Amino acid sequence: MLNPTKVKNDFPIFRRKIDGKEIIYLDNAATTQKPKSVIDAIKDYYENFNSNVHRGIYKLSEEATDMYEKARKNVSDFIGGNDQNGLVFVRNATEALNLLASSIGQSLKRDDEVLLTLMEHHSNIVPWQFLMGKGVKIKYADLKEDGTLNMEDFTSKITQHTKVVSVTHVSNVLGTINDAKELARISHEKEATFILDGAQSVPHMPVDVKDIDCDYVAFSGHKMLGPMGIGGLYGKPDLLSKLPPYMGGGEMINTVTTEGSTWADIPLKFEAGTPNVADAIGLSAAVDYLKNIGMKEVRKHESEMILYAFQEEKYMENLKSFGPRSLHLRGGVYSFNIGDIPSFNIQRELEANSIRISRASMHPHDVASEIDKEGIAIRSGHHCAMPLMARLDVQATARASFYIYNSKEEIDKLFIGLQNATARFGH
Amino acid sequence: MLNPTKVKNDFPIFRRKIDGKEIIYLDNAATTQKPKSVIDAIKDYYENFNSNVHRGIYKLSEEATDMYEKARKNVSDFIGGNDQNGLVFVRNATEALNLLASSIGQSLKRDDEVLLTLMEHHSNIVPWQFLMGKGVKIKYADLKEDGTLNMEDFTSKITQHTKVVSVTHVSNVLGTINDAKELARISHEKEATFILDGAQSVPHMPVDVKDIDCDYVAFSGHKMLGPMGIGGLYGKPDLLSKLPPYMGGGEMINTVTTEGSTWADIPLKFEAGTPNVADAIGLSAAVDYLKNIGMKEVRKHESEMILYAFQEEKYMENLKSFGPRSLHLRGGVYSFNIGDIPSFNIQRELEANSIRISRASMHPHDVASEIDKEGIAIRSGHHCAMPLMARLDVQATARASFYIYNSKEEIDKLFIGLQNATARFGH
Amino acid sequence: MSEDIAYEVMMDHYRNPHNYGTIENATNRITEYNPICGDTVHLEMIINEGRIEDIKFVGRGCSISQASASILTETVKGKSISSLNDLTDQKYLMDLGVSLGPARERCALLSLNALRKAIAGDGTAP
Amino acid sequence: MSEDIAYEVMMDHYRNPHNYGTIENATNRITEYNPICGDTVHLEMIINEGRIEDIKFVGRGCSISQASASILTETVKGKSISSLNDLTDQKYLMDLGVSLGPARERCALLSLNALRKAIAGDGTAP
Ligand SMILES: Cc1ncc(COP(=O)(O)O)c(C=O)c1O
Ligand SMILES: Cc1ncc(COP(=O)(O)O)c(C=O)c1O
């Protein structure tokens, strides 16, 4: 069984104390901390192997190329890809989704439809909205009151015009785990391309692209113990091969003349310019770390953490938490508010005839600020999911998100911190 | 005066020996090695400050945001920007140029013209070629026989249809230093946007965007002692503010609704998704390292290196080197061939009636391979500049490119290595 | 004023905001929004002969953003627009008297930015 | 065969290539190009009843790519196309008998890839 306190020892940052207090880091949906092995991998690369890949005939470059391509295979294997050429290194999930929206978008026409959901991160909304200029329609499948996807609404919104379905695997606000396999099946039935935003699933549970049968998956290294500046776009190789390139430049070409150019094979076709070799190797080290723990263990630990939060939240007056209560539909993301924090609406505010911060309410920023004083890092705000905030009719939420180094004791401290904060605030 | 042997001590990689031999690294135009201070800055960030920036209310995130924005200011100052909001962090020069071609491209129409030169890197060609589909014309200013830009040809090709001029500051093959200030002046006279590809200049000489009066500059961190995965796009703030965004997602928005979105102010408008904070801080450390040496000293050292190569090459029979001979027009890039390596042409090959590798010729790959055996790393190939190769009528060249840790003794070893290689090869 | 007292003053403004509401015959109105967190401040004012004759706000957000809106309306009511030139971000934050982190400073400055925009005519009116 | 001898054999092929030239009545032709370095190999061949009756090449590139083209033509001339299935990249590299780095392996495999493509009909003919 995963022992978070032991795991924590592998992460140098937790040696640090801020104002004499240990760091309780509960913002893992935003970014995760890095184990020593990842930091060492980057350092080792720069100290012993650094050079440009793919084109050098000298030893350093051959070694670096070899390490880079082994990192690709390792990351590809991790998500169940059976052809490493289907794994494109990108900066982050955002770039992966922009690449897809732009390259797939080239073949979309007026009145073609893209189906998203109301729980998407901005990174899986805005790139598709860029296509609205040429008449592509963006639809959003609704949620049910329990925070799960409304499958009836989803099914009714997918039509013969739907060319792309792009859905988050796990909501970064609600923690909702969507049934990726079923969504892929329905999408393919309608001959739509199915894209999975894996930014919140690949780091937290076993993900097998073959089993899900998704066409593309986007994810970020920094959310899975890896370095910033590196992420993955997986695509079925035959689809990727047909997709037009996104950026142009070195590496991605076959020939360039003044008249025009031809493209390299995948994955290089999508990796224009000098790649981020060091961080790809760092990501591969992160994958090794996670494999060593086992993704089933990671998932189990986070389930236990959420269950524990469900148990402890009862003692907090006025706390409202969001998202599904069934553990098998729920990742390790815990959004909550102290009292009601409805979205802004002048009429409504005026009717209430005052700021109406009844003593029972505490704005999530104030929550985050107050418990930061006790060394606990949580997030507050819209979590880059404004359409979801509008749907939930909240202005913002506070969010604690768990990972392998978080323990039940830390959840205890979170709730004690909240008790103290509301007490300080409430009078 | 810069002492390359002392400088070398700051670079951990040079402690390594390959097959018992010291590393002589002469592929600096491809990527540069990293000083300890840069590697330490990345390590320190991950060990003490790692978190997501701009949105966290807790201490770690505030510190990280502060470090990230200070890095931005430091890099912006380094190139003479007087408003740090004009500095967008990107992955590399390639991404910067793609961003510009895509975002500026949105307002380009059929028969608008983009003027490049025949010495551009693929990264400053292919992104513009993407616009040919909608009828934008790409023109290429020619070179003179000495490897400098043909200014008459340039001036004749810039017309009232020219909306964009994008030119490399220093050629990564010929070493040619273009007169950026004059090119900017001519471009602005014709009301064209002037873009400078600074990938080979920002690392190697003082660059002042105000003095040049360029509208945009692209450069890569990894070519200036910084980490991979980070680079800069500088833009005049008023121009950047008007430019439509490139990628969509977190950070770059102001509001997102299901109906559409509005954008954040610069520079965040162009930084969609979680930025590469660690490597931005690493780049800032690289800038500190370079500032400490002084960019004039860097430039002077490389001039001396080129001059020394010019002196020593005389003793190599059959060696032909490329690029301008005047030191003030010449950066530290030294491309050469042993004998003639013309580009492939069946007719020509057949007339010669054999491979015709006269004993006097040695293909640049063979050159690179042979001297790699002596621990010397140089590049061979088309250097991502195929149109230039076609213009020079060479299939490929060998290239040694110098930086602050290279010494005259290393140039001696390069030429001795070449002597030995041709001797081994020639019979 | 010690920082503790300044903080208590702010919390007081938050719990019992001054100038809360709307103005029927406002000359300038604006809704300003902090994209990083969603805090919102809506300002209405009557500007007459270069003077802010009246100003009210409606808002929703954290204690800092709402307290600051209340304090700001108190501060500028009756003042001439030209006098606002002296009210820089830094001065305003200093006057508040509490040390906020960079993230919370943005909360505090939300209403001041809104005011500047409304005066510059970016808001809707009447 | 020791690696030194194998290397000498290759260099010999490079300096004195076999089957250099073109074939007037070729059934399959292809020009293959290594995008990483620009090495080029042009193959012409007569394929008749599933057999490579004749094959020649013209090329320009490094010693490895050109020697390999010469050796390949020697190896496959007169062979049936179906026998090529057994000639995997790995086997071919092993047969060459010299250990090349990954970058140079691509040089060595250029002509074999060209051959496969030409047979699959990717080339131009006649
Ligand atoms: C569901 C989801 N998708 C996409 C992203 C974007 O990730 P990144 O900022 O690393 O590109 C995030 C992270 O915030 C996320 O939670
Ligand atoms: C002149 C020039 N422009 C652009 C680039 C592209 O740089 P990067 O691969 O770091 O994007 C290079 C580097 O190879 C270059 O030399």
C-alpha cells in the first residue's frame, strides 16, 4: 500500500519550511511537485549528454537522440500506446489541444459541429472557439445535478454534423470521471473523431488508449511529477499521419524549396524546431516513478483521500462540496465553498440589498488566503472553467486536489485550518 | 578578455571524457552547453519554489510568479526591450516565428507578399509557406557571391504588396550578419512589418531591439546557454496588443463563455496553458551569465575564433569555406567542405560517369564521423537551410560553430583532425 | 495606523460596505472583473464638471476586493477627477495600510482600475 | 569477416561502385532522399516475373550511403522480390558487418528503403 509519508521523502521541496511550517501542498490539479529522480534526470542530461537531437553525427547527439526516443517509447507505453510514433512531445495539454483544433480544424467547414461538455477546461474550449469564425458550431453537453455528464443530453447533441467530440477524462473542478470508453463508442458510431483531455486522468489512474479506443489524448508532464514545458499528444498513428502539420520549421520537414515543402513522417512532423529533450527525459523519469508505485495504487490512494474528505467535511458547518459522491465516478479533486458564493448578477445583489456576506459565507479567496497562513496550499477561483462556474452558478470555488504525497493527516489539517479560518473570519 | 579555458570550467559537461578524450564541442549553432548556474537555477526552482503561476494565492505560487516575472524582465532588458510586457515566453525561435506567421497571417490576403531571404532557416520559411494556401506570395531576396545579402535584390523585391519582411540576423550556415537596422528602415519605409530571426544573434552579440527598431524578434534559450524548451518572442507592445492570439486556453483569456471569449492583456494573451516557469528562470540565469561576461566580449571572442580559422584553413588542401570574409559581417559560424559536394542531379552525376568522389572530396558526413572519433563534435548536412543549399549548389556542408568555451587550441585540433581524416580517407 | 488595525478597518468595510447600491441617474457605469479569480465590482457614478459627485458600487468577491471598493468610494466621493492622477496603484495600496501578496494586490486594485476605466469612458452610460 | 575488413570492403564499394548508372528500359525508378542530411540515391531496375533482372544506381552522399547502394545492387540483382521479405533492416545492417551509429545506420538503409518503395510502386516508371 502507498505510504504518503514515505513518498514525501522523495520530494526535496517538502524539506522546505515556510514561516516554520511544513508545506501541505493541495494544489496538484494545477501542478505537482517533482521527485528527486526527475530533477536528477534533467541535471544528468545537461551535465553529461546535452546536444541537439536527430541530426548530429557525433557521439553526444547520438546519445541524446537515443535517450529522447527512449523517453518517447516509455511515455507511449505508459498510456498503452502500441506504437511510439503515435506519441508527439508538446509543451503541455494546452498545446496538444490547440494542435488538434488547428490541424483538424483545417478540414472543418461551415455548420460542422464540435461537441464539448460544460465541464471542460478553457484549454479544451478556446481552441475550438477559434473555429467559430469560419462557421463551425460548438455545442456543450450539459451536466446532471450530481456533477456527472448528462448522457442523454450528450447523445442528443451529437448529430451527423458532429465531426469532433472532445471531452475531459476527469473534471479539474468536480473530480467527475467521465466514461471515456462509452463516449468514444458513441462518437465513433456517429463517425466523429474522439479526443480525450487526459490532463487530469493520465497522472492519476491507469489510462489505456487502446482500451478506451480514443483517437487522440492530450496531457501535461508537470501534472504527473514531470517537469514543466513538456507534455504529450497521443494519436492513432494512421490518423496522425493524415493530419496536416501544426507548426513549420526544422525537424518536421522532408524537403523545403522556395516553391513549397513536404513533411517528415510522424511523430517528427508535429515537432517543429529544437525539441525539449531534457524535459522529455525528465517526464520519462516521472513515468518510471509512477510505474514503480503503480497507477492502480495511485488511484486507490486518491479514492481513500476523497472518501476521508467526505467523512470529515460533515463537521464543517456551511461547507458545500461539489461533484459526484460515488467513489468510482470521482477523482481526487475536492472543490468546496463555505456558504453560498453565487455568480455576480447586479439585480440579484441589489435585491439582497447588501454584499450579503452573511457571516456563514466566506469567499474562496479569503479561504485560500487564511489557510495559507497555516502552510496549506489550495487553489481558489474559476479553475479555468468559467462555463462550468456559470453552470453551477458559483463565482468561484476553493479546491483541494490530492496526490501521492498527501495523507489523511493533511486532510485533518485542512479541515482544522478551515475551522480556524471561519472562526477568525466570522466575527 | 574572455578566457575560454576558464569559462569551460563553469560547464559540467566538459568534465566528461568520451573514449578517454575531452569533448571539443563545435556545434553551438545547433545548441549550446549549460553552465552550472543555469542547471542550479532549474534545480533550485524545483526543489524550493515549484508551483503554478499567476493564479495561486498561497506563498509558493506567489514566489514562483514573482520569479517568473523577474525572469521576463531580465530577458527583456537583455535585448533592450523597455517594456517587459513585450516579451512573450515561447518554446523556441520556431514557435515564435509560427506564432507570428499565424497571427499576422490572419490579416493577410491574396496577393499580399512576405519577403524572406535565401539564407533563412526552415523555421523562418515553412510557417510563411503555410499562408500560400490563401494566396499570399512568398519572395526570397538573393545573396551575393560573397555570401552577404544582395541589397539591390532585396530592395527590388519589396513592393507596396509586401506586408511582412522576415530576415535572419545571422545566417546559421554562412555566419553572415545582416544589417538589421537598415533592413528595418527599408521595410518600415514600405510600411511592412519587420521581423528579425535572432536565433543566431541574441546569443552571440549585443542586440538592442530599440536601436534596430524591429517590430518583432524571435530567439531560443537553448542556443544561449539556457535550457531547452524556452525561448523568447519580443514584440513592440502596441503591435503585440493588436495581434490576435495564437493558442487558446488557460492564462490567455479574460472571460470564457459558451458564446465566445475575450483575451487577457499582453504578454499573457500569448502564453496559453501552464508556462515553463522552471526553464524561464533557467534562461534568466543564462542571461545573467552572459551579462557577466559581456556581450561585446562574446562577440570579440567569436571574431577572433573566425579570424583564426581563416588563418589556419589555408593549410588544408581542398578545403572550401563559405560565407563573408570581412570580420564585421561575420558571426562565429564556419561552414566548409573538403572538395566539391554539389547537389544531386542525375544528369550531372551520369556525365561524370561515376560517383566521382575524387580522392580530393570527402562528404561532410564522413568528415563529421571521422573527426568525431577524435572527440570533436561538428555538424554536417543541410542545417535546416535547404533553399540556401540549393542556392550554393551544395548537397550539404560541414559546420563548426563557436562559443565562449571554445579556444584556438580547439581550432588547431579541428584542423589536425581534418588532416588526419582526409589522410585516412584518401587512399 | 498599525497593520492590525488597518486590517480590521478593511474587514469592517467588507462586512458593512459603504456606498453600496446603484444610482438611477448615473453618468458613468462599469462592471469590472478580475479574470484571474472572477471577483467583480460594478461602479455607478455621477460625474459633473470634472467632479465625482456621487459614486456607489455593487460587487461580489473576496473581502479584499469588496472592502477596497467600499473604501475607494469613500475616498473619491466629492473629489475632482484630476486629483485621481495622484492616486497611483502604489499610493492606494499604501493608504490601505495592509501588506497584501501580489495576488491579493490585484484584488485590492480591481475597483480603482474600474474607476479609471469608467472615467476614461470605457464603461456604459447612462 | 572482421569489422576492419568489412569497413575496407565498404570503402572499396564507395570508391569503385558496382552497378553505377541508369537502365534505359527500366520498369521501376525512384529517387530517395534522406531528409536529415540530404544523401540521395536514385535506383533504376527491371523487374520481370517477380524477379529483379537488373538494377543500377546513381547517387550522391556520404561513403556509407553510396557504398551501401553499391552493395545492395550486388545483393539483390537476380533475386526474386519475395526473397526481399527476409531482408529486414537488421539483417541488412548485420550483413554489412560494420557497426554504425544510429545516424549512420539511416545512411546505410537509404537504398534499401528506396528499393522497397520502388517495388511497392512508389517510384516512377518507366
Ligand atoms: C482538464 C484540464 N485540461 C487541460 C489543462 C491544461 O493543462 P496545461 O496548463 O498544462 O496545458 C488542465 C490544467 O489546468 C486541466 O485540468
Ligand atoms: C537562424 C535560425 N533560426 C531559427 C532556428 C530555430 O531554432 P529552434 O530550433 O530553437 O526553434 C535556428 C536554429 O537552428 C536558426 O539557426
